[in-house]
Amino acid sequence: MTPEVAAVIEEASRLEALAMSIYTRLASTFGEDADLQRFWMSMARHEAGHVGALALIRVLLEESAGDLSFEVDDRAARDAASSIQALHRESLAPVSLERAFAIALELESLELEDLVLDLIHALSDSAARAQAEQMLLHDLSDLSLMIEKYCPGDELLARADALVESRMGKGSRGGYVRRT
């Protein structure tokens, strides 16, 4: 594994861990409502799955002894870093439920997810990628349902539904990983 690929995987893992932290913080903030607490923890588990997938990818690449060679575009991780760090700082203070959902939409709209999906696809079969995409769609659909249930306005719901629509049947928007 090249140092560049290792650095991208490390940064993506750090950012996914920050996203997980945001969701666990929101679970704590809204812990008095069992539905909300379960929802935010589900979102945190999804991010934890990404951290684990990235760790597995790192190990597989290290153990491949150069048999697997990749070029990884770091654009998604670079672009997501400032957004996730700002959202993480914001989540340190109490936020309204509407703002919590907006934060989730911002996190889930970042292309970091595409980078992770591309890495999974490059190192495994198409079934593993399809499963990861289905989990993403499930989480986004749950986010949309929770927004519909808890937020009176239509703006957040429209954003959530547009995000679900953009992901349905389209797979990755990225192209961040290329085998060499």
C-alpha cells in the first residue's frame, strides 16, 4: 500500500469516527425520546461500520504485499474534512431537533460515503458493495421518516427525500478508487 493510499484511508477513518461521535452525541442529547435515541444510535452504528470497513481495507492492503495496487483520489476526504469538523464542534453544544436533522443531512450528503463504497467495491465483490449501498439507503430512508415525524416544515423533508432519490439505483457518485 502506498503512503498516499494509507493517508486517505486514515483520514477517511478519522472523519467517519467524528461522524459517529456526532450521532452518539445527538443520541445523548435526545435520549429522553426512545425513538430518537434509537435512531441516532442506528446512525452512529452505520458510521462505526464504515470505520470497521476502512480498518479491514487497510489490513487487506497491507497483507496483499503489493498484489493489490490502487490509486485513490483524496478529494472526498479533503472536501469533507472541514464540514465534518465544523459539525462536530457544533454538536458539542445543545442543538434543536430540527438542527440535528439538518446536521445529519449535511453529513450524509458528503461524498465521503462514495469514497468508502468505492474502496469496499475495489476489495470485494459486487454483493458486498450492494449490501453497503442498501444499508446507506435504509439509513437515509429512516432519516427521511424521522424528519417527517418530528419536523413540521417541508424544507428538511424535501432535502432528505432528494438525497434518497439521488442515491437510489445510482450507486457511487465518486469514482475515487482506480486499480492500477
